[in-house]
Amino acid sequence: LEVFGAYDVAVVGAGVAGVMAAVRAASEGARTLLVEASPFLGGLVTGGRLTKPSGVVNGGVFAELLDRCAERGAADREVRRSYWGAYTGSFDSEAMQRAIIETLEDVRVDVLFRAPVVEVRTEEHRLREIVLQVKSGRKSVIAKVFVDSSGDGDLAALAGVPFAIGRASDHRVQPMTAYVRVVNVDIPRFVEDCRAHPDDLSDLVVPAGAGERNEDYILNFVATGFRKRIAQAQAEGFNWIIPKDHITFKSGLIPGELNLNVTRFHGNGLDERVLSRAELVLRQQAYCAFDFVRRYVRGFEKAIFLEVAPKLGVRETRRIIGRYVLTEADVRGERRFGDSIGLCNAPFSAHDPDGDKSTLESTGNGYTIPLRCLQPLRLSGCFVAGRCISADEVAFTSTRNVPACATTGEAAGLAAAFCARTGADTNDVPLIALQQQLERSGVQLGLHGEVLA
Ligand SMILES: Cc1cc2nc3c(=O)[nH]c(=O)nc-3n(C[C@H](O)[C@H](O)[C@H](O)COP(=O)(O)OP(=O)(O)OC[C@H]3O[C@@H](n4cnc5c(N)ncnc54)[C@H](O)[C@@H]3O)c2cc1C
């Protein structure tokens, strides 16, 4: 097999976790390749339009990317509060993509797009080589250390690491959602409608001082609800085909832009038939939601359907089993692990694998993520980062959030660069040195009673 290249660190998957890992590894001097199946960077936070991190972004590269966006007026850098806790404001997905490209170029990461990893080679439980399906055929990449930030844990699973999927009882997972972007909304008029129906809303965040201009609501408006309105429309004969009874609206960078979280599709995100069906059905649901708001919600009379997010919003697939499995009790107990790689206050964000319920629940002052959750069981030469880290089904509902994924990516990149440079085993990383470097990058480890705010 032709070798595409030999690297110090190869990162698989360019979502938020993979981008953090690649930037961090390269800035430590590692020759780094970032391999991505799609033709864009950022994964769900750009292509899925998931632009509102739940929980506070804990320093590091992601905070720097947000600063770059904010300098262009394309991110809200205020820490805001909701009933489920403190969180970092939202950003624009294309501004984020631009910031990611600039940063990857600054630190000289090689990027290979349209290159899904389809096979791996291990020697005595050590990951040595990955095989990519690229346009010209199959090629391999050799690296001293790999990071599996594929979201699905493809690399670790191909290497034979055990994994869990979904609920312990039946392995069913959280549903998929495609975000819907609508423009030319009269947001002040929409806010009037929300305020006139407080009993039909479960969340309403209107920026202080916002008035009659769409510009007053850029990047910082959220509303959730409209259960009664949907029921009323159905009673009048409207064909609501969506298996969910409420809508979340959040504003974007374009004046009059609202992003709708409303679609829902239940199924296994590792099954190609399910994934293809989801792409079709979620689009039909998106058109249905648009027809509904145009007809029944004030402010949408002249709204224009801009897009369905290009990357399918798969919430949950594999959770790779690591040297430690983070548990619900750890998160609820705000546990502080000695091998913390970062503090996290992302809420439990759970969507019912069967029905239409979803819950957001605060994780209080936050818990720490142990390095062992990034170290896959019985495998060396590889760290996992992002939503596939080692956690139980409930802890996962917190660690899947963007701030947690960014934190694990940062630590994985740093640890990978260290192992590549020194030859240290990935299961035997000198902890104090890693933690000191993370702290120097502004990451709060949570070992000194810190609270993210
Ligand atoms: C609908 C929805 C709503 C959400 N809402 C919120 C929210 O409000 N707040 C919040 O904080 N979080 C939210 N999340 C969660 C959060 O967005 C994701 O969990 C997080 O962005 C995942 O980041 P990641 O880097 O782990 O994975 P991803 O962003 O999925 O990136 C993985 C990358 O790996 C690539 N890849 C996959 N397999 C391979 C392979 N074999 N070879 C090469 N490349 C591969 C993919 O193409 C992708 O680019 C939401 C998620 C969804 C789906």
C-alpha cells in the first residue's frame, strides 16, 4: 500500500475536538496531519451549525478561536446564564471555519480532506498505521501517535477497543437533528409573540436593551416552546410530521436570522441505510417546520428558508471504553480527579431515544475530566477525544457538549505531541508536566476549587 506520509501525530476527524488536538500538537512542534472524511473543518460546530456551546469554554485553543471570531464581530464572548447554568455565547459557523483555517495554517498542520479512515494496523496492541480511502485509491498514514476524534470512535473501534452504544438496556441512542436556518424574520415582532404567550414558552433569553431592530438580537437571542401553538395547528388540520412537540429558536449573525432546532430522527448513526433515510426525512421535517412558523408564528410572515445544515446532526454513537469510565455519580458529585485535564460545567443534555422529550440539567460548579477517559483500553499509540471519550450513558450527555469536546481535544493534542517527542507510552504520560502546560494555556483543571464563570 502506498504511504501518503509519515507524521509525529495524525489526528482523525476535524470536528471541534480534532481541530483542537491538531492545533495543539503542531504548536508543540509535532509534524501533524489532520485527516477528515468531509470537505470542511469543524465538524458539527460548523457543518451542523451547532454554534452555541453549552457550558463555559475552558480556555485553550477554542477560546482563541472564539476571540478571532469576536474580533470580526462574529461571536458573543459574554458568559451568559440560563436555568441550566453558565455558558459561552454563540458564534457564526463560517467565521469559525475561517478562524480554524487561519489557525491551522499558522501552526502548519497538513490537512487531508475527503479521506475516511477505513482500516488500521496494530502491532502488539499499539496503533501503527491507518488506511484512508482517498480519490486515488487506498493509502496509508504512519504516525508515532494518533488521536481518534472521529466522533464515532472509528479508529479505536477498528483497532478492537471495546465500546458502548446508547442505553445499557437496549443500546438505543439520542435522536438526530438537522438544524434549519431561516432568514428575513422580523425578530422584534416574534419577541412580541413570545411575550404575549409566556405559558407556551419554556425559555426566553432576550438581550438587555434589545428593541425594534433585528440588529439588536444578533447572536444572543434564544426562545424555546410553542407546544400549544403546534397542538392548535394540528387541531386545525396542519400536517405536523415532526416527532417533537416544541421548537428552539436562536439568532445568528445575519440580522433577521433564526436557527431552528426542531427536527428529529431516531436511529443508529452507524448504519448507512439509517443515515441516508435521516437525510431525506429531516429535510421534509425542516420544510414542515418552516411552513408552520410562516403560518402560525408572528414575525415569520416574510421569512425565507435559507438552508438545512449540511452536516447531519448525529448526537450519539460509540463511547470508547477507556482506562476509566466517567460516571453519572462523578458528574453529579462534581468530582475532582487527580489526573484532571480540565474542568467542565456542560449540562446534562439528554434527548429521549424513543419519544420527544429532552432535558437540560445543570452540572453545578462542574466536574473534572480524567486523562484516563482519553486512553482507550488495551491500546497504545492512540488517544480519543471529543464525543466518543469514555463515559457512561448519562455522563455522556454532558461530555458530548462542545466545551467538553474542545477540552479533551486540547489535552489529547498536547499529550500526543509529548509522546511523539519523547517516545513515552500514551498510557504513561507524565501527568504534572501535562497539567502545567494545560494551565499555561488558560485551561482550568479544577484542582484548586475553581468555578467556571
Ligand atoms: C443536533 C445537535 C445539537 C447539539 N446541540 C448542542 C448544543 O446546543 N450545545 C453544545 O455544546 N453541544 C451541542 N451538541 C453536541 C456537539 O455539537 C457535538 O457533540 C460536538 O460538536 C462533537 O464534536 P466532535 O469533534 O467530537 O465530533 P464531530 O463534530 O462529529 O467531528 C467528527 C469529525 O470526524 C469526521 N470523521 C468521522 N469518521 C471519520 C473517519 N472514519 N475518517 C475520517 N474522518 C472521520 C467527521 O466527518 C467529522 O468532521 C449538539 C449535537 C447535535 C447533533
